Amino acid sequence: MQTSTREAQPVLVDGVWNTANFGATFCSRNPNTGEDIDGVFPVSDWTICDRALASAHRAFLESRRMSGSRLAEFLEAYAAAIEQDREGLVETAHAETGLPKSPRLADAELPRTVNQLRQAAQAARNDSWRTATIDTKANIRSCYQALGPIAVFGPNNFPFAFNSIAGGDFVAAIAAGNPVIAKANSSHPATTLRFAKLAWGAMQQTDMPQGMVQLIYRTTHEDGERLVADPRLGAIGYTGSRSAGLKLKAVADRVGKPFYAELSSVNPVVFLPGALQERGSKLVDEFVGSGLMGAGQFCTNPGLLLLMQSPETEAFIQGVVGQYTAATPGTLLSESVERSLVQSISILEKAGASNLTGGSKLPGSRCAVANTVLRVSGSQMLADTHTFQTEAFGNAVLIAVCADLDELISIIDALEGNLTGSIYSDTSGRDDSSYIRVADALAQRVGRILNDKMPTGVAVSPAMNHGGPYPATSHPGFTAVGIPASMLRFAKLTCFDAVRENRLPDTLRNANPTGSTWRSIDGEWTTRSI
């Protein structure tokens, strides 16, 4: 942090753009050049946080009773505004993150962001997400309702699709009827400001409460913890480093507040012998394409490969090393990502991993580390499983070569929770018995199992689970991607016992509120009215 005489960029609090000079400021840096980007951003003190919380609480008194159609109108207006500012958003995000304009930002991430806004709008309008349950004989009815103001801490690696004021946590919270206090990621504050201005315009267009969407950029650690603990806040959505996340989670746990965090994942990929014998060279290409995509800066990046000893395994490793050595390393998101990656590689090497290629920062001002392949034996992995699960976030992979299937499964049993687990098998059925054993073990360690597919992509599908056991996320029963399921993180189940019909929420009254809302009536899921 620094103190600047320049006027800081505004925060959005209580519907007003506050451009006061806050004293402490920071700026973002272009990871391709190492140069500061024009514009300074404020570190908000508790006065600003308190105002945001008070405004969010006032907004919640209205939004918790807001119809799904009205919430949908805001989300759809916001999506349209994002599409109109497509070029500006892509240019700004490219400068701050180094991510390619095309296809990454313009052709993949921005359309995904707009798509999930519209999916959330559809879910809000339909109201089936509330899972209304009605027992007519006992006259007991229940449904999910808005929880309260939500603080969203966005990650550095998805400036659009997981942005604190436009991404998955944001849309899930809004669609469920909750105001959002967005805390920008320090790696792309200008991108987040641009989104906030579009959201503010959509709020005016659809007559949302002033505190429905608010933006701050950074706080002190003490004020951030105080924000998380404040009773006016209903829950927190967090994506970021494990160390910072666990500090905030400890505060939330102390006051009994839901804290939905995505923290760490090495995403193991198992290559069974038949798959390597059948199509080993193709699997080299497939893995390298996934492992180096976006310089490996995906929460679902395949960071741990598990194989069994064989000539095909050695050929596969040789192919991966060759391609990792030959490929131009991608630009990392920031200096902090670069430092963290180099540190993680060092930890793995000091624990005994052999460096097959890469491992060091590249010369020059660009944020970049040489593409890195590390290797351990299965017995080494089992002897220090904790250290060898160190997440090397970026363009690095650890390959563990196991003596046999039993050793491989023992490693899986010793793994922490992960977002994904992938299994590659042959197409003739020779690997089927091994697949069953591996899949059974992986199912206890991951939120999503993939077969003959790399884990890098996360589809915005109602069936998607982007979650998993700790430390992949803080709760294995919820997903951060996939509407309407992701909305349930930011909702509370409310039961109405013998409440008169005219006092019930619309979704629990006898008449179906939309004509198409799915409700469980006396044990039958139906769209009929009572």
C-alpha cells in the first residue's frame, strides 16, 4: 500500500460514487510489462465498510420480499450492459491480467459471464430453486428464502466469470434476493470498477434499492475480519489463497456465519496402463494443452499426475517434458502469483521431487516462470503426502510414478479434498476393473469425477458441481457453479407451520405463483396448484 496525492478511484456505497481521497491507496500492474497501470484505488477504512453494511441491510429489507421477476430484470439489464461494453472490458482486463483478449477473454470468459447472469435470471423468475415443500394434511409448508447481505471476495484468475461484482457468487446471491458487497481483487480493480459502473446503471434502470450492489477494493486485514464478523452480513463467498481464506473462515466460524470458500486443489489425474498403451502420444498432447492453458492458472488445473511404472509411462513423461520445455511460458497474473509459484516449486524440490525441466523465474520484467515438470516415486509421495500436495498454482506439474495399482490407490486415499479427479482408461475395457477401484477411491476425495477428459473446463450447467471436500472448498455439500444449485448457499430454509394462506410467501400458497414453478405437494413434485 502507498499514500498518494492523486484522487483515488471511487467506491460504490449506498448508491453513491464516493471519490474522496482515502489516504492509503494501491494500483494494479501490467504483468506483461511490470509497469504500473494508471489509476489508484483506495483502501477503505471501517467507516466505509460500516456504511456499506448499513446500506446493504436497508436494501435487504426490500430485496428479501422482491419478486423473482424483478430480480431477473436487473440481472438481464446488467447482462445487456456487459455485452455493450464488451471491447472496453476486454481491453481493461487484458492490461491488468495479461490474459489473451482472444479467445480467452472475448470469446470464452465474457460470454460465459453473460450466460450465467441470464441463467440466474431465469431461475429467479421461475422460483423452482426455492424447493417449496407443502404438506397439506399437517398444514406445514417450507421453502428457501434470501439469507441476508453477502460479501463476495473474487479471485485473481477469472476477471469476468468469477469477478466479485459479476461472477458466479455474485449472480447466485442476487438471484436469491440478497444484496452484495463486492470486494474487488487487487489484481484487477479497474476491471471490477468497470463492471460496477455497468451494474450501477442497471440498478437505476430497474429501480433496485441503493444498497443492492456495492463495491470496495481493499481493506486492512483487521477491517476485513470485522466485516466478515458483522451481524448484518448473512454469508461470505470467497475464492482465493488458502492462507487468507482460512483466516477469514476462522472469523466467520467464530460467529457462526456461513463461509463458502474455494481454497486449494491439485486435481489429480490418473492414467491407467491401457490408456497409455492405446494412445499415449495423444494423451501427452491432451495433458499439455490443459496443463499449460492460461499458464496453468485455473482452479481446476491438473497439477498432480498419477501413473504406474511401465515403458509407456516413461515415454509419456518424456513427451510431457519435451513439450513443456519447448513451449513458451505464459504470462502469470501478477508478481505475487509468480513468487508463490517459485516458492511452491522450491518446497516440492526440497521435499525430494526431481526437477525434469523448468522451475525458475524467467529473466525480464514479465511475470513468468519456466514451464516446470517435477517427478516423485509413489513411495516418496506416501512418505510425505502433505508436502507433495503443495499447490503450485501456475504452469507446473508433479508426476508421481507408482509401483502398482495398490500404491496408486493408497496415494488417493491419503489426498486432501479436491475439486476434480480424472481417470484415463482404454476403450477396449482392459482397464475396467482398475477404473472401478480408482473411481471408488476418488469419489471420496473430489467433487467431480471425469473419465477420459481433462478437468480444466467448468461448464455453467445445472448438473455441474464446482466444489469438493476441504480444502477444495469449505463445505462439500455445495457448488459455486451451476444454477440453481449455487443459489442455495445464500439462502435459508424457512418453515411455515399453520400460517394462514394469505400470509404465506407466494411460492407456498395454494395457487402456483408462475404456473410453471416446481413444488413438492404431499410428496409429489408438480407444477399444479392445490
